[in-house]
Amino acid sequence: MERVDSIITAGMVLPSPLTAPIHDGAVAIQNGLIVDVGPKEAVLSRYDAARLLNRPSSLLMPGLINCHTHAAMTIFRGMADDLPLKIWLEEHIFPAEAALTPELVELGTELACAEMIRSGTTSFVDMYLFEDVVASVVDRVGMRAWLGEGVFDFSTPAFKDGANALQETERLLNKWQGHERITITIDPHTPYTCREELWLKAMKLADRTGALLVTHLSETEWEVQEMKARVGRSPVAYLDSLSLLNERMLAAHCVALSHNDMELLTRRGVAVAHCPESNLKLASGVAPVPALLRMNGRVCLGTDGAASNNDLNMFGEMRTAALLHKGVGRDPVVMSAPDVFAMATLWAADALHRPDIGRCERDCRADLVILNMDMPHMTPCYNPLSQIVYAANGAEVSDVLVNGASLMENGRLLTIDEARLLSRVKQLCLN
Amino acid sequence: MERVDSIITAGMVLPSPLTAPIHDGAVAIQNGLIVDVGPKEAVLSRYDAARLLNRPSSLLMPGLINCHTHAAMTIFRGMADDLPLKIWLEEHIFPAEAALTPELVELGTELACAEMIRSGTTSFVDMYLFEDVVASVVDRVGMRAWLGEGVFDFSTPAFKDGANALQETERLLNKWQGHERITITIDPHTPYTCREELWLKAMKLADRTGALLVTHLSETEWEVQEMKARVGRSPVAYLDSLSLLNERMLAAHCVALSHNDMELLTRRGVAVAHCPESNLKLASGVAPVPALLRMNGRVCLGTDGAASNNDLNMFGEMRTAALLHKGVGRDPVVMSAPDVFAMATLWAADALHRPDIGRCERDCRADLVILNMDMPHMTPCYNPLSQIVYAANGAEVSDVLVNGASLMENGRLLTIDEARLLSRVKQLCLN
């Protein structure tokens, strides 16, 4: 009998969107790694576990990966809705962000982590301000994250200009280097808020450090027109003309794309973080994701920030992605449950160049989620993947592990004092 | 002190989408009716209650009204997804329905009720087969419902033809007459599955009894082309040519509408049950609801059956309705949170000619729902309506009352043996 840290048994184990579910399965975990997955009897006969978690009525699956968010914006959730973009941004979000402090970012990030863990997200990609504070929260809370300080040509409450923000990025790259769960990214905000010089500096830093470049790209038709007026090219074509597009870029939104833009993105291997709910709510439109997939484009999924969603729930985001494109494209076959689940797991791991996450398989990191299937809306279960994408809402999540450590057990958060957190948020935000 | 059956106090009471929320509010209930709503101190000083329910961290609101579903189809949830409509219907749904029995309908309806109660729905409008069985379940479970036997030109597992189904409808109208919570409707299935003669018979019965006429209308572009080929008119224009359109008709879907169709529907006062998620999943398209609202059309909201959704969650449906039209119509102001909440409450009550439901106000039926607001994704709460429509997912529901009686208390169903129900569904469906 080999000794392992823990074994989880579950009524069903879903290793990945590509693999058949294992009925009465189990997973053995050692040092944060999955060392075995298989039928319960086989796993239990092979290993002796310090800790045994039995969930006979549940489904065990890989944790979800939110590939685009601004976690701390939870503090602005529902502050302003149903407004034209310009009024929303200029009269509500910008003034609120102008008053941003490290303390508010810390609070909003912890709130976001609580919400994400509760709804089955184990990893997230974040771009915001005071990102060092975000990293400290992630370190303490135990999630996995890709974090980048927002780089702009203008000043933010955190930094006076883009050069300063890039210096901070370099400091963060050094500070958090080697952290098991935290990876620093380089985040020029958009093609229209960063000048050519800043983009090239960012790229140089990315080339030198191997870090991912995370940005917003072609979110709106306005952005396309603006860039055409400024530089005579679409945002995608503009970044390509600077040789910035490659497989280490993660670009959020990509709603307003020409056929040429799509060809560039797929040819260069740029990963697109599709954010359907935010794009709908802000009236930006519907990203041509089925077309990108037909061209073998790399696509993952994100919620965007809570000010434009208004939640960070990846189950809802998967559902919206699966439903939306069928109806808008009049094709009931596109964005199938396996594809959409892959966008939130396997394909997200690919976008992050981390083949060891996003699946519940041997030698992968134990980033795992357990869903209680004994609920009316999850019954009957003919097909677990279909249930996850079309019926689940995230409230089924009972247990969450990241790197083998439990962040939630039986519906209780273990690394966050939830009552204290919620009362602090109310105190600071609602006065 | 006036004696009442019960008083509920809540951190916030939201009487309707038109009314400001009452902080630290309370509701007094007597004989299934709301007799008072106001600040907690005022209500508590006026009444002496046999039962007091305190929910200081919660929001009390009117129960949601699902204006179009086929409840029993929960037993087909996730049985077949991501398929072309024809294959889905002909190779999966029709064969499954051919084997339908009263026992399966009873089971599926009880499962639907469990799911609907858990997600805050207190009333629903159902069209299916063996509807007498559905009524028995609703009677026992305690929900409020509008129920109609599906009327077709062809035979169903329940009846050999439309005339028989109409006879059954008449029997049900007599049998359930005067029931406080159950109303029988007359349900010709669609313009293309019922001949003119059957429609006219249905209308005659509706005129004689005052019952509502519930149907599916203009769900797809195919239906429009089919009716144009058969009778030279769109489905809406066809029903109007038979003088069938009036304010006692509740028509589901209405996706494929010409401008003339929209004018007819609004001029005749037909209520439209918008089912955005089902229309997306089956690739039917997006109903022109913002245009109908601009024309002062009557619109409410429904989930459709669980085979094409795949849940019966009205919170999700509200969210999809609010997001979808903004993105598709490129207008962030349409389908505001108050409008969408009205579609699920006030405007639904109007569609059902029942001004005494859909709001939490004096002299209305006590059909009420309590949401736990002390959850990360519901915090902070700048605006409760925005939170309900854009952030809630239904899992916040802790308590549900219909006609003053508790159907769920503190997360536990009181009128359904949930464990037994789920095990029976698994037994009957998954073998």
C-alpha cells in the first residue's frame, strides 16, 4: 500500500470533457498532485490515505478556470446597471475607481475569491490595480491565479503612468517568482489606452521573462473605428503590425472581428477569453466564437468583472455561452456541452500554457470541485456534461480543492472568514 | 391588537418592481391574504400573530410566475442536447413521449414542483398530457398553477384526437372549478398542429367558460413558412383571421414576428410568454421583446420545459432575458432590471388576469419568497432589484409561501418528500 495525503471517492468522477465519466470513482492525491484516478475499489486497494473524503451522491470534476476578470470590482456589483456605456463608465465606474485604495482592492478580491470558490472556480486570470495586494489575498486564500497590474498611458490610483506600472510588473515578476499558485502576467490595458512605445516595452519584458501578455482586444465596434481613425488598422491588425500577436497572448473579448482579424488571431495562436455575459450586458455584441473554433482558434471563457456581469459564476457563463451562440447563429449544434466545458477547463489550461491543470488526471495538479447531484434540478442525470453546462448553477458545489488543499468543505469556506468578510464589505461599500 | 395567522419580518421587503424596498419590513398574513405590509415596528405593533418568521438578513419579495412550461418534461432533462431540432424531436423527444404514462407525468411534475419551489417560483402555467394528474400533484404540493391538456389534431398517449382532448378540458374545467390555487386553461397546441375546426371549438369553449386560451405561437421561422404555404398567412395573422386573438390568450414564444404580427398581438391584447433560453437552445432565435414593449405589448416570462432549457429556474431566465436583448440589440438600456422583474411578477399576473398575485401588497395573495442575501455573490447590495435580476441564481431562496402556506422553510421542502422523489426519478428514468 502506497501512502498518499488524501483520497476522494465520488459517485461519479469526470476526468475531462474528452473522457467518459467513471462511476463510483476515486482520486488519490499526494503533494498537491493527482497520483491516481480510477474505480473506487482499485484506488482504495492501492493506497493508504491520511485523509479520506467520501461523496457517494456527488460528481468530482476539474475546477473551473475563469480566464478574464477584475476580481476587486465585486465591490461595484450592481452599483450602476441598465445604462449607456459612456454614462456607466464616466459617471459611475471611473469616479468609483478614482477613489480606489489598496484596502478596497483587498476586500473586493477576497469577496471575489469567496464567490469564485463557492461556484467551483479554482483558477482565475485577473487584471486590475494594486495587483500586489491581489496576489497577497490569493496567496492567503489558496486559489491559483494569473495576475497583472493594469498598464495604461495615463495615471491610475496605483501608478502615475505606464512606465511605472511596467516597473511594478517587473517587481511583481521577481517577487512572486516560483510561487506554486501565483503567476504574474504583463497587462497592457487595450490598444487604445496604451501607445505603441508602451506596447513594445511590454512585449520586450514578456520576451525576456516568458510571461504571458494579457489584454482587452476588439471589445466593441467603437474600438475598431477608433483604431482605424488613429492608425488606419483594426486593433488586431495594429497589434500584429507591431509583431505583438503570438501564442503567449491572452486577449479578452474579441467581439468586433473581421474575417482577417480572425485569421490573424488563429494563425498567430492568440488565446481568446470569451466573456459573453459582459459583452451582452454592455451591449457590445456577440463574439464570433463558433467561427473562431471552426478555424481552430484557441478559445477560453471568462466572466469579466462583477460590475458588468454581475457575478463571477463560471457555471452561468458556460450556460450563457452554450445557449447564446445556438440562438444567435441559428445552429443548435454549435457550442456543445463538451466544447463549452473544455473552454472552462482544458482549453483554458492550454491558453495558460499549463497542461497540468484543467483536468482530473494522473500527474495533474489537484484543483478539484465536487458537485452535489442530489438536487431536483440535477435529476435525472442522463449525461453529466450536459447537466454541468445546461442545468447546474454553481450552488451544487460542496467541496473545492486547489493544489490538493481544501478551500471549501461541505459548503463551508475554510480559508476565508466569510461572516467577517461580508460585514466588512457592507460597512465599507454601503456607507 | 388584531389577530393574524402569521407575520414575516425581513431585512428588506420588496413589494413590487414599482415600489421602493422597505428596510426592516414586515408582512402580516391572514387566511392566505396579505393584510398589511410596512416597517417591522408598525406591523408588529398592530398585529398579534400565531406564527412569527424572522429573516433579518433576507429579502422578502413576491413569488415568481413561470408563464410557460411543460413541468413533467423534467424527466427528459439532458436526455438529448446539442442536436438539430428535427433529430432532437423525432429521434428523442417524440419516442420518449410516446411511452408517457400518468405515473411518469406525476413523477416529472412533482420533480418540477420541487425544482420550482427551490428556485422561488410560486405559480406556473403548464401545457402537457394527462393534465388531471398534474392538477393532483399541484393540489397536494401547494403551488398555484394554470393547467391545460394539450389539444392536437393527432393522437397522444393521453387522447385519440383533439375532440377528445377538448372533452377532457371541459371535464377538468368542471372538476377543478373553484379551487383556490388551480385554474384550468384551454390549450390548442399550435396553429400548425390544430385545424381551424379545432381552434374554433376551443375558442367557443373559452368564450363559454371564460377560461384562458394557452398556445405556442410563431416559435420558429419554419412555422411561419409552413403556415404561409398552408393558409397564405403568418400564424399570428391566421389566428386573427379566425377572430381568435384577444386579451384572454397567452401565447408562448412569438419569436418569428413581422411588424404586422406585432401590431396584431398588441392591438388584440394577446399576452406573450417570452422563453429566451429555450428559443436560444433550440436555435429558434431571439423574440423581438423590446419592440413589443415599445408598442405597449403585454409580455411575461417562461422557462419552457426542462428538455429544452434545461432547468425551470426563473432567476436564470430573468438574467438571460435582461442580458440577451441588450447585446443582440446593441442597446444597454432595454430590458432593465425593473422591467424584467415585472415580466416575472406583475406583468405575469396581468397576463393571467389576476391582479391579486405577483406583488407583495395589501389584499394580495401571500405568494412570497425569501432570499438569503448574506452570500458573497449578493454582496454588496446597492440595489436589490439589480441583485435579483443580475446576480441571484435561485439558490438564495430559503423560504417559499403560497396562499399563506409554507412550501419551503429554511431550505427544506415541507410538502414534498424530496429524498423519496429523487430516488424514484432515478429508478424510473435511468433504467
